[in-house]
Amino acid sequence: MWTRSSLKDKAKKILKGNYWQAFLVSLVILITGGSHNRGEVGSSAGSSGGAEVGGGSFFDFEIALIVGTVILLIIILRIFIGYVLEVGGRKYFIKLSEGESKVSYLGYGFKNNNYFNIFWTMLLRSIYVILWSLLLIIPGIIKFYAYRMVPYILADNPEMGHRKAIKLSNKMTQGEKWDIFILDLSFLGWFILGSLFFGIGILFVQPYYDATNAELYLNLRKKAITNNLITENELNINNDKL
């Protein structure tokens, strides 16, 4: 049984002497759009510019084209690079908790033919969450937490099939979703405080948040193995190939 305080205490402990290295890993994940734990899907509508003619409307079109291109590039970066870097980042924090601090784990998903399975599984996870969110907000949030452990599972075994990884995450989070939600809320004050300094402060909170979530996964993993939901061999624990 885990508690918020025990996870956070362990996270603080492993960050001592490793903070700036962890900061770099968290920063890379954030830049590539891989901070799944605080992600959201939303939409916005622009105002009509029909009343404007001539140069004004052409200027609006140019701005819209530039913004659209940037958004498209960000989406492409997120899908084809961010997903895999996210799994590598989760691997880093898992190994950091186990006493091994190697930034090279960030590129873990690009090695040993791991890329395609990680990319495909993470993409499907995002699609499932989006589809559930389109039906109703609450089911979308529930599925968001149900699939929360997928990148960590892939960090342990990048060869695990997408169905098995998603199903395992769902089982691991059964009866845990509310507590995980409260764990997220416990960081809200930190992120609000960080946002006061033009959002820069959030960057310094992120390693603490990421390390805490890795501790959460390790606790849920231990429980899953104890309850015979998965075996150490299936998770490829202690058999990493770098």
C-alpha cells in the first residue's frame, strides 16, 4: 500500500545529487510534448474576420497559416519523437529509483528495434483517451488514469504488445485511480506557484513530479507481480539492453 507522503519522500531522496540530471530529462520530455500526466485535449474557435477586406484579411490568413504550420509541426514532433522520448524518460526515472543514473536511458526507445512498438502503443493509448473524451469528459478522465502506466510498462519491456500493455495498465490502476488523482492534486499548489514566474518555475517542479510518478509505478508494479497479474520475466525486469 502506497501513500502520497511515502512516494514524495522517496522521490526527494533519489533526486538528491541527481537533480540537475533529472531536470534535463524532464525538460526534454516537456519540450517534445511528452508530459502526459498533465496533458489535456481541447479545442478553440476563432472569431470571424469577414468584416475586414484587403490587406487586413490577407494578414490574418498569413498569421493563421503560420500558427497552423507550427501546430502541425508540434503534433508531428509529439507523435514521432515525443512518445518514444517519454518512454525513455520514464525508464530513466525508474532506473534512478533503483540507484542507476544514466541520461542515456532517454534514448532507450530508439535502440534495439524498440521504436515502432513504442510509437504504435503510445499512439493507440492517446487515440483511445481522445475517443473516450469525445463521448463524455468523465469517461475520458477515467481512461486517462486507466492507461497512465503504459509508458512505464513499455519502459520495462518495450517489446510488449499494445493490447497487453494497455490491458495491464488498466488492471494495475483498478481501485487506484482516485488516489492517483488526489496525488496529482497534491502537486497543484507547486505548479500554481511555478506558473507565477512566467511559467519557468514549473520546469523546476517537474523532476519532483516525474520522480514521484516513477515511485508510484514501482509500487503498482510490485503489487501486480504479487497478485500474479504479470511476472518479472514478462516485464523484462533486470534484463535491460542498452
